[in-house]
Amino acid sequence: MRDTDCVALLEWALPRLGMRWAGFRRVRRQVCKRIARRLRALGLPDGSAYRARLEGDPGEWQVLDALCRVTISRFYRDRALWERLAGDLVPALGDALRSRGEIELRAWSAGCASGEEPYTLAALWERALGPSAAGLALRVLATDADARLLERARRARYGAGSVRELPPAWRAAAFRREDSRYRLREAYARHVTFLRQDIREAMPEGPWHLIFCRNLVFTYFSDPLQRTLAERLAARLAPAGLLVLGGHERLPPGIAGLAPLAGRGPPVFRRDMEMEME
Ligand SMILES: C[S@@+](CC[C@H](N)C(=O)[O-])C[C@H]1O[C@@H](n2cnc3c(N)ncnc32)[C@H](O)[C@@H]1O
């Protein structure tokens, strides 16, 4: 399949799935490869023939939707973010929760891929917090639309490339070597529960003290859907809860109740306290 053919197909199809071409421009090679494989499996010659197939077969949209999932992730992705979370943001959140008499910090990782992001939070909790975590439990819900990735996440075994960016002391403490793979220890894995969920259709209710929504909604989704989902995310944050985006992402303008925090690395927003004062 020629690149121009694939691009034309994506420009037509993505908005119908709530997505936008701009988010895919740089990563289209992997998506186009999968679509080309699908065309071969269906015996179709090109993008126009696939478009005709989509127009006549509503079930094929689900197949295309799955082909368009970009699944890249790794532990400690965006190092500046994790340094900030460990050094300042999570300890402050923990102190605030304890002063309100809460017993757990509840976090949600939306679009968690194979578990790299929620397990990095578990490692941060175990390795970096010390007294700031005393008396508090960490509970992480990690959701993704892709059942295969969630299966891998539950297995919690990774290649060296996935864990390369973790601080060496965290890596050594959190994993056991199994041949050439790294297996996450149960003491870390136990913090995280995985759930299959399409964020366009459903979200866990919360309220959440910490939401990671990185490299999914605010990269690949259409502008109207970004706005709708940003409002839903804000509504699911607890007072003073934090929303973390990906390194190259921005929130749509004018989302009520969220204030950006100054600092290095990817954008972080804090939910205002108004809910508590109501
Ligand atoms: C690029 S990865 C980001 C992983 C991680 N958040 C990070 O930043 O490293 C995007 C993830 O979103 C998932 N995803 C794609 N569409 C989704 C949807 N509609 N609902 C939930 N998850 C989705 C993909 O399966 C993939 O695991």
C-alpha cells in the first residue's frame, strides 16, 4: 500500500472513529503496515477498496479502530515528570491526604499499554516516598482498550529496552531477572489492577487523586472529543487532585476547574478545591 493511499484512507476514516489525522502523522508507518496486512487478508487491492468495504460492513470499523492503536510505552517515560512526581508532587499529595484523614492514594492510568506507566508509579511509591507514604496505601486502576496489552500487563515481564530508563536502583529492587527478561516483583505489582475499557465510551468514576492521561486522548483524538473527555477527566479528579498529560500534549482551552502547575516536563494540572467547599 502506498503512503499516499494510506494517508488518504486515514484522513477519511479517523474522524469517523473520533480521531484526528494530525496525531498520526509521525507514527503512521506502523498503522499503515497493519492496514496493508489487513488489505492482504481481505484480498483487497487498495485504500479505495477498503473504504468501500468499511461503508458496507459496520463491523469492519472495529477492526480498523484496533489497527489504529499506537501502543508505544516504556517505564519512566518522560523522566522530568517522574522526578517531579517523586520529588515534590506525590509527597505533597500524600501529606494533604493524610491531613484529611484519608488512608489511600487512588490513581488512574488511562491508556496504560502493557503496564509500564502504572507500574512506574508503583515503583516510585515503593522506592522514592519513604515517610511521605507512611499510613497511606497506593491503589492504581489501569485501563486500556486493548485486551492483548492488558494480558501482557498482568504478566508483568519486560524486555531490557522497556526498563532501561528507570533509575538503576529502582530497577534492581523492583525486578527479578528471568533469562533475558525482567519480571516485576509482586510487592510492586500488587498496587495495580487492570481493566479493559474504551475511554471514549466509559471512565472509572473516581474521584481520583492522580490521573495519568498521556499520549492518547490529547494526541490522537478529535478536538471535540478531546474537550468532552477533558471535562469528564476534570470531573473525576478529587479536590487538589492532579492530571498529568504527555510531553507534547495540551488541554483544550477553557476547561473549568483545572489550573496548570509551573515546572519542568510534561503538563500537570491541579483540580481546584471548590468541590470541597460546596
Ligand atoms: C501510546 S500508548 C500510551 C501509553 C502510556 N500512557 C504512555 O504514555 O507511555 C496509547 C495507549 O492507549 C490505548 N488506547 C488506544 N485507544 C484507546 C481507547 N479508545 N480507550 C482506551 N485506551 C486506548 C492503546 O491501546 C495504547 O496502549
